[in-house]
Amino acid sequence: MFFINKISLQNFKCYKNETLDVNALEKGIYLVCGKGGRVSNTSSNGVGKTSLFDALSWGLFGKTINGIGKDFVITWGSDKAVVSIFGNYGGNSLFIERTKQRNKSEVLRIIKNGEEIALPSLAEYQKKLEALLKINYSQFINTSCITSFTTGGFAKASDSKKKEILQEFIPSFLY
């Protein structure tokens, strides 16, 4: 299983330059709430709750949880967005960095145990990353990240669809 230690965001949606040190948090399940948004000081609209999950999803899979992509992940007035994720799995360290420059292709870097993995295309990098993480975008959205945009996924899926999702996600020897 992949454990995230830290996530850094540069010019990603509403985040100019922020780092969340997950290691500094106690283990557990967290509810992300906002305070003092764009609408009023008491509103939680527009403070970056969904954008935090978008950054995690985009950093890992090149897709946000609510379908925003391409240049729309770049903070207004900036030329480039960068999401860096530091983590570990099975005794290995893993650094993932996804960069998007305005009007250019994304770049995905993967560094495992201090050595950068070199592959010929973004698609091959993504395939390698999903193999290392042992999770794909659909599994992530349906099991790991629940927001107002994704609540219908796993919760509202038919029994056969739930079984299909879980079979992809959980090794067959656990059945």
C-alpha cells in the first residue's frame, strides 16, 4: 500500500505554494472542512477543499476528481502548475511530480529509491506509476477519495459493479 508523507502544490488551482506534511498528522480518517471562503467569512465555499483532493488525484493520475484538466489546473495568472507527492510503499521511497505548463503537454517524473525512472512517453509513465501504486484512477475515486463530486461512485454502484471495483483493488488471494 502507498503511504503519502507529503504533498506540495505550486500554482495548482487556488494554491500558490503550499505543502501538507501528512507525517505531522495523527493516523486516522480526516474530514476536510473550510473556513472563511470567497462568499463570506462564514462560508466554506472556494477555500480549496476539493482542490486539495484534485491535486492528489491529478498528481497521481493526471485527472482531477471533478473532471477539470489541461490548463485549468494552473492558477490564474501563472504559467505552470506542479504537484509533488512524497511517499513510500513496501520499504521503497517514491517521489512523484506532475507538471503542466500552459499550452504544453504534462510532464510526469517518478523517482523510486532515489533513482529516476526513464520512460519514453507520458502513457508509459502513468502505466508504471499505477503498477507501483497498485491502484488506478477509477479505484482511487471510488474507494479512497469521497467528495461531493464522487459520492455517487462506489456508494451508488450496483452490487456487480462494486464487486468489479473491489476485485481490481483487492488481491484475489484475500477472498
